[in-house]
Amino acid sequence: MEEQIVFEDNHLLVINKKVGQLVQGDKTGDDSLLELIKNFIKKRDNKPGNVFLGLVHRID
């Protein structure tokens, strides 16, 4: 995950999405980039509880 992070501060996270990578969850149940990043941040920063991450814009 860390290699996909282009920029990060306390309010903004910019990700370089891989081609074909699912951004938001759908009916297939495949892991989405949004959930993968949330889990990555939770583990990396040792956060208790849920991580809030909102999707602002995507280009694909």
C-alpha cells in the first residue's frame, strides 16, 4: 500500500491507483482500494476503532 501513496497529511491522502483496481465496494465482494487503505492506516498507525476515509474524487 505504501508505494501507492503519493501524498499524505492529516487531512488528505492521494493514491496512485493501479489499473483495474476496484475503488469502491460492489456486489462482487472483492476488496476495494478504500477498504485496503483503511486497513493499512489502522495497522500502520496502531489506531483503535474505525478509520474514517472519504472518497472525494477518482479518475480512471
